[in-house]
Amino acid sequence: MSQLQGILTRLISLQEKSDGGEPPQRFFEVNGEKKCSVKYFEKTSTFELEIYQQGEKPKSYQFDNVDMIAIEIFDVIN
């Protein structure tokens, strides 16, 4: 399985876990260091990507397309 396909699989499972309560969250790491996290909001069918950079405040981005956020995560962890 390619790395991009693995990211897509994790994002789709995030959508499936959503139960209307707290938004489910996933972290993406490289060598044990958190690079970003993703939350899925069922009400709006959107993903929130939070990118962590050492020494900086995390930056948040909204996506309504699973493919676009998967590509962004791929770029962040590579």
C-alpha cells in the first residue's frame, strides 16, 4: 500500500467513526514527532488539519474534500 493510500484509509475511517459527539481525531507522525492532526466534523462534513512546526503556533486549515486533505498531509509528512 502506498503512503498516500494509507493516509486516505485513515481519513475514511475517521469519517466512519464519527458519531455526532466529540469530533474524532488522528495524529500523523514522522519518527515519533507529531507533524499534524486531523479532526472530522460530521455536521459540516469537513476536516480540520492542524500543522505543527517546532517553535511556532499550530496552523489550522479546513477541507471539505478527502482527497485534498490527503495530499496536504502527504506533503507535510514528507
